[in-house]
Amino acid sequence: MRRLIGRPRTVRSRIVALALAPVLALLVLWGFAMVSVTGELRALVRVQGVYEEFGTPVDTAVGQIQIERRLSAAYLGTDRRSPPIVGLMEQQRRTDRAVNAMRDAVRNGDRDLLTARQRQALDAMVAAAGKLEGLRERVLSRDISWDRAVSEYSALVAPGFDVQSTLTALQAGQLAREAQVVVELVRVREFVSREDALVAGARAAGALTDRQYDTLTATVEDRRVFERTYVPDLPGDSRALFEDFQREPLHRALVGGEDALLRAGAAGAGDAVAADTWRSTTDRVVKRYMQLCTRSAENSAGRGRQFAYRELTKAVVVGAFGLAAVALSWWLAVRGARRISRRLERLRDAADLLATRQLPDVMARLSAGEDVDAVAEAPPLADGEAGTDEIGDVGRSFNTARLAAVEAAVQQAALRRGLSAVLLNIARRNQSLVHRQLKLVDTLERRTGDPDVLEQLFRIDHLTTRMRRHAENLIVLSGAAPGRRWRRPVPVADVVASAVGEIEAYARVEVPPMVRVGVAADAVADVVHLIAELVENATVFSPPDTRVTMRTDRTGGAFVLRIDDRGLGLDAGHLAEAQRTISAPDDFDPTRHDRLGLYVVGRLAARHGIEVELGPSPYGGTTAVVSLPATVLAEEGHGTEGTGDVSARATLP
């Protein structure tokens, strides 16, 4: 399956990604809760400002329409022959100014602060005010009765109460009830104004019909019922305002006038109260009720603001704690991811250290013959990294695996040393037998004079010499040195001739004249062995009817011997692999038994600093270039005494 784009690639990023989803969800829920909670509270804070911007112009317009209603009722109740009332015309102009101010406030105010319900109520009030002109025309032309005019004026005022109700609507329990009570008490002012209009119409008409009188009495009862019902529901500060007003002479005068109207009946209602006294009482009562309702509304708005500020403070505190919880969750997730990642990184680093440094160092020390303590070389991880969780289990398993790896390396090295010791023991025994056999053959060669027997003895001598070299191969591979030693330098020509004499197909090798230089005594045996292995490889890997040639040269202080065969040669890959075998003889692989000669060459070359390079031969095969450094070369000696006889090998027939 194709890897997803942006998929986390590390353990830390994956843990953080897992924690990111719930943290983001928590953050979104926190934001939603804060907006939801503070939205209502912000509305509470804005109540007073919204009411002053929109409610006050509406309240003023309603008050002017109420006054115009009373004057219109008085105008319609008078005789047709009476002149028009100048006061009604002036009041209409005052009403127009108030209505226009209301329209401007509704049209130009910041309506974004309003809810849809509040905007609808304001638009309904403006639409109702638009019917005022048509009603006036009917009033001035006397096409409507005074009581009908009072009803229609009242219908124009009614949307104003809805505006006040919606603008002061508070969704906060007791505050909502308090605001609604204040709105209902505003209707008391409307009832008083309506009483005044009905009385003005009755006085102008001289009498009331039964239906008109029922309307008047119902209005009086509505005012009293609203006042008795809603004043006790007000909070203490606002209730005290209304109760103080009820004990004042002005309120008693209003109640006395209403009682007189109720006792007078329909016929005497027009004369039940004195005109000037009633007018002065109702005007002051309407104004006083307006003041009381305004003070109560301000008290309610103040409590709403205080409640909103308290709740906003709580919301801010809770929101801060919520945001802190989100930040803490994120910090814990990142910290946990970082801690887990660090522990895993330390495990990774420990594994890299084991693979790249500890095990190679242990193997190198073991190869050098040192004793290695597996526990000391593979110390366990710190206790803090090997906790009781799954990562701790992995760490403990890694400790076990690391200790097992080092112990296996130690055991493997011990096994290899044991194997080398066994091979060395066998090789030493074979070497001893071969030396005894060579001495015996040499004795027989000296005693016989028969050419045929002497030829057979030389062949046995040649085979024994090859057997000795193969035994020495085992000694070299086991890390020891062959037993042959010379006391003085030997000419390089004798060394090369002896090396050629140790191979089976020595007759196919062309040895050129050599420069007069000797090989140091302690290097003679190893140089003979090295050249013999290379020459034998050249004869084995070239056709039997071809010859192997040698070329010599002096480069600086070194003696260079080139051995050319005419075989098929090696491709670049095999040639490079063979060169690595010579250059890194310590990496001996027993499974590659087909390259034992190259391993032996590499070991011998490394022992004396001899450079051996393989390359393509000018004859199509492979060329082995042997460079003997100045440390291996010496002046030619005058004798070849030693534990081995180089000159004897050079005189093979």
C-alpha cells in the first residue's frame, strides 16, 4: 500500500500525532463552550447600552402618541361646531419629531448588537408608527368616534411594549423574571394614559355609552390589578420605589379619581372628576410611573451587569483553567513522546555502539590473543532506561542479546584459537616428519651413484619439499611462524629458484637473470614461501602447454618481481576480491578453502611489509607484482648455512 503523504515517520511524531487529535477536539470544545457561555453574558453587559440606543427613542415616541391620543379623544368628543383644537395640532408636531427620532435610531443604530427577535420588534413598531398619518386624517375629518380613536391609538402603542420586552429580555433565571415584571409595570403607565384619554372624551361628549364606560372601568381595573400583581414581584430596591409612591398624595389622588369614576356610572362619568384636577393628576402620575419604571429598569440592568461580570469572571477563570488543561495535555504528550523517543534513541545508539565498535573491538582483541571479559565488555543499560514498561522489556532483552553476542564472540574466538592450536600441532608434527624425510632422502642421494635411483630420489625430494610447504601453510594460517631459519642473507636469485623448485610444474617457469641483491636471513623462508604460492597459482590457472614468465626490476630501494601467466585471467570483480584477500589476511574465512594460497600470501606479506598486487597480464592472464621493501633486502652473504637449504632446491634437474 502506498505510504500516506505526511505520515509520521518517527515514534515521537506518531505519539504527538495521536495526542494531537484529542487535544484539538478539547480545544474546539473549550472554544465553543467559552463562546456559548460568554455570548449570553456579553448580551447582559450590553443591555443598558442597547436600551438607551433603541429603547429610549421608542419609549419617548410612545409617550407622545399617548398624549396625542388623549387630545384626539377630547377633540372628537366636542361639538362639530367647535373650532379645531390648537393643542392637538401642536402635539401632533411633537409626536412627529419623536417618531422621526425613533425611525432614525432604528435605521442608523448598530443593529448588529440586536438579535433577530429584537430587530423584528423594532421594525413592527416603526411599521405601526407609519399608520399614524392615516389615523390623524380620520381624526381631523371626524370620520371616527373618539372611543374608536382611543382603541386605534392604543393599537399603535402596543408594539412599543414588545420592543421593551425584547430589549430587556435576560436569559438568566431571576433576572429574566425581574425584567419582565418591569415591562408589565410599564403598561400601568399606559393604563393611566388610556384612562385620561377616555375621561377627556367623556367630558367632551358629556356622557359615555355603556360600552365606553365598560372600557373605562376595565382600564381602571387593569391598572390596579397590574400594580397589585407585579409590584410585589420586584426586587427590594425597585419595590420600595413603587411602595413609596403608593403612600404619596399623588397616588391617593389617582385612586380617588378612579373611585369617583367607578361610582358615577356611564351617565355621570364626564362630571365625576374636576377637569383641571384630573388632568394635573394623570399628567404627573404618567410622568412618575415613567420615572419609576426607568429606575427599576436601571436597577435590573445594573444587577444584570453585576451578574454578567461575576459570571464572566468565572468563565474567564474556568476558561483559563480549561486552556491550561489543554496546554498541560499537549505538554504531557510532547514530554512523554520526547521521553519515549529518547529511551528508544538510547537503545538504538547502544545497538549501533555494539555493532560498530564493541563487537569489532572485541574481535580485534580476541584476534590479538587478549583475554576478554564478556560481562565487562557488554555492561547493561542504566536502571532508568530499563523500566518496568515495554521499552524496559526491550532494553532487558537487548542487554541479554548484547551479552550473548559478546559471549558468542568470545567462545568463537576460543574455538578458533583451539582449532588453530590443533592445526598448528598437526602441522608441526607433519613438518617434523617432513624434515626427517628430507634428511633421509638427502643421505640416500649422497650415498647412491646410480643415475636412475638418483633421479627417483630427486623426485621424492621434490614431493617432500612441496609437502613441507603445505604443512607450513597450516602454520602460517594458525598465526605461527615456520621453523626454517637462516643465519645470513641469501641472494635473491637463489630465493626465487628455491621457490620455483617447490612447485610441481617448475619446468614451465622461466626465471630471468637476477640483480645482485640478497634477502635478509629472517625473511628468507617467508619470501620463498610467498613466491612459491604465487608461482604455483600462475601454473595452475594457465594452460599446461604455456609458460610462466618472470620480470624483475629495482624501484627506489625495493626489488620488484612480476610473475605473468597466460591463462584466461580474472574479471574485475574476482580480481578485486582476490586483492582484498591478500590485503586483509586477518579476515580469513575457512569456508573459502579455494583461496588458502592467497590468505597465506597475505599473511606472509603483512609480516614483512611486502606489497603484493594483482593485475591483468600483458599476455592475457594475470600478473602478480611482488615488491620487496628495503627492510627485507640485504647485501649478498657468503654461504647458505641454516636449518633449510635454498641452493639445493635451486639445482633441481
